[in-house]
Amino acid sequence: MSKRAILIAILLVSLGIVSGAVLVSGIGSSGLFADARITFNTEAPVDPSASVLELNQAFSDVAQRVNPQVVYIEVQSEDRRTRESPHPFFNLPQREGEPNIRRGSGSGVILSDDGYILTNRHVIEHAIEEGIMVTLFDNREFTARLVGEDQYTDIAVIKIDASNLAAASLGNSDEVRVGEWVMAVGNPFGLTSTVTAGIVSAISRNIGILRARGGLGIENFIQTDAAVNPGNSGGALVNLNGQVVGINTAIASNWSGTFVGYSFAVPINMARTVAQSLIRHGKYERGFIGINISDIDAKKADALGMDVFKGVLVESVLDDGAGKAAGIVEGDAIVAVDGKPVETANQLQARVGMRHPGETVELKIWRGGKYITKSVVLKGRDSDEDEDADTTVRIEKEKVDPNEPVTLEKSGLTVTPLTDEIRERYDIDNGVWIENVRRNSPAFEARLARGLVIFEAIRKGERVEINSVSDFNEFASSLDDGESVLLRAKDQAKNTAFFPLKAPLH
């Protein structure tokens, strides 16, 4: 075969191969793999109303604006625990091999463009030197120093050396209303810049996490159902205007220590007042009236003859306190401070606790069937030595002279005359000594206890002195069924308190 014939044969074979490939390709694209060409549906099945779209946009706008205003805080602190920390809101794992150092994380809110940051005290508590590390939204890291802390509100301020920061806008927590939308911004479980949403579930909530501090802890929390978890402490609770209205502080939790539906925030008005004092003075100087107080319920209000069923009852007045100087007496019912109503004891503490020693507050008081006003110049505390003072009722179990005891069967009380020993021990001249309180009785439910001396009662706003067992028996017999009274009693530590009971007593 000639060279020309060989070249022609090669050319024909090559053309055959190319034609076959094209043919196969055509068959695959139009036949075997035709189903790979799928058209996806991208049309929205629902056309939301303009108001829904506006709400959705509001959440997005707030998140975009607030995220740079909230920082991530990592803390190395001294491990002073003798047991697991009871606070369910702060993640504190301990690294193996370093038994004296705890590592935890939390959140903070930027207060100023030059680096002041608001957080919770329990986030930075016992931090070692240079043990507070702050990470900004743009991932820059700074070592922070502690400016000041206040154990009674769980508020602290730290400072980083930075400038031109995105400072938060602070709202007015007094205007927060139950049912309004709020958003929680923080760093749960180290998941930085996490945003959740919910509504305000309640205001002026007292959950008892600060009560161990000698009764001086101020709890006036905003309760929400926005999801928060360990690491959210110190983060922002914001309204849909993008304003911070609270500092997320605690959660209601079960054994797991995680969110189960309710979270609690320190109102920003209180947090701001404390922060200003911490920045200026390094500590918070809080004003005190010098009274022991309790909530007023329907029974107490009825006994006081009040026309409302909310307020704060003055249980006792400190001898050297501001209240004593202003003429406040035991049995007064405080219903307003500076023209603003107060319905609970923690609300009164919060209102007064935002004022400083030397400032004056106006108290609206129900006394003897009418309202009066008292001006109180607040005092400070000399020291914190008594912060863990025992304020519980002491139950004395020593036997006393059983002469002429009286048992009020329906109330569950057994009382006896005072002995000379009791008069001297309790520093009291009149009254009856509680010898026994029957379990699950009305007196038991009212928290009356053996060892108390009942020396006074309030009925329809009028005070009745209890001098003897016969006086007490006569007073109990004179009550109308369903009538509420307040029994005033004194314990061995000379503390006094009121106890509500409803007739009949015997």
C-alpha cells in the first residue's frame, strides 16, 4: 500500500472516532440524562403583610446595630469554691492541671467609645491580674482592668484601652412593659454574637439570688422568655429601637443549668446609676432608709384598713436610721416613692437603692386610716461587717412558767404569760410568749414560731397593745369571722416583725 493510501486510511479512522463521540454525546444529553435538567420552584407561597415585613426588618436592623456593641469576655479567676457555684448563668469549666484557676466566659456592653464596658460582677469576680480578656465584634483582643464592682446589684465595670468603639444606646427601663418584644445579645457557650428574641414576661421580679447578702441585695429584674444560656451574663437586653433596657444576669433553670423558658435582666436604669458611681468613685454608695420591710398582701392590707392591696409594710425601724429621724414607725405602709407607686419590697429597695446618702426621698405612707407624706434624708452604711448578719427568727425552746396558758385552737397558737427571765432576755415589758405553734395551722403558715413574744396587734389600721394572756384572749375573741389582723412579735435578738392572721383565731 502506498504512502498516500495509508494517510487516507488514518484520516478516515480518525473522523469515525470523532463522529462516534459526538453521536454518543448527543444521545446522552438528549436521552439518558435528560432528567438532570430540573427547574426549582422559587416563588414565595405566602405574601406577608407590610407590618410583618417591617417587624422582620426591625429584628434584623437591631441585630446588625447592637452586635458590635456587645463584647465577649474570657476570665481567669481564683478558684475559691468550696462547692459548685450555685449561679446557673455563668460557664465556669476548670482546666485540668490548674486546680487554683477557673476559666469562664461572659458578655459585656460597651458604655463609651473610649472603652468602658458594663457587665455582671459574677462574670469577673475574683479575676487574677490581667485575667480579663475582651474580644470585640471585629475580633480585636484587649486585656481589661477592673474599674469597680457592686455585690448588691451584681454589676461591674471594666475598661480597655481603645478608642472609637461602638457605644450602646441606653434606654429607659421604667418604660418597659409586659408583652413587648425584646432581644438578648451575648455569647452563650462561647458562641459569639448570638441573638435571640422574646417578650417581656414580667417586671420587678425577685428570684432570691442576691438575698444572701444580709438582705441588702437589690432584685428588681426584668423577666423575659428570650433564650439565654451560660455565657450570656453581662450581655444586652434590647428593645426594638435598639436601646439597651437590661443586662442579662440569670435564668430559671433545672439541674442542667441551661435555659428552660425564663431569663432575668438587671434594669438598665439601675445598672447605669451603679456604673456611673463605679466609674467616678470605684464603688457604689447607696442610700438607706434604715427599715426592715415586707410585701403587703390582702390580709395585711385588710388589717391596716387600706383601700389598696399592694405596698410595703414597715416591720421595724433602726434606731439610728434615716427613717427613724424622719418619723417613720413600725406598721406604716409605704405606697409610693417620689410620686412613683411601689407595690413590693424589692421595688422600694430598687427605687431607694438608686439614690445616694444625703439625698432626700418623699414617701407616701398609709397610717391610721389616711395617707401622709414623709421626707427622708437617706443615710449610708458605715461598713459591710453585718452583710451576713442573721436576720432569721430565733426559736427559743427553753421551758417557761406554764401558768395560765391559752390555746387558740383555730389559729394553732398556744401562748403563756411572760416571766421575769423572758422580759429581761427580750428587753420587753408587755406581751405573751408563744409556747407552741401547731404544724400546718394558720399560725404556722403565717410563720409564727415558738419563742416569739407577741406584744402588739393592728386591726383595721388601729394599734392594740397586748399586755397579758387575758388581753390577747379578749382581743382574739373580739374579731369578726374573716377579719384580718397583724400580730407584731419580737424575737430573742430583739428583731420585730408583723404576722398576718385571719379570724377566727379560736
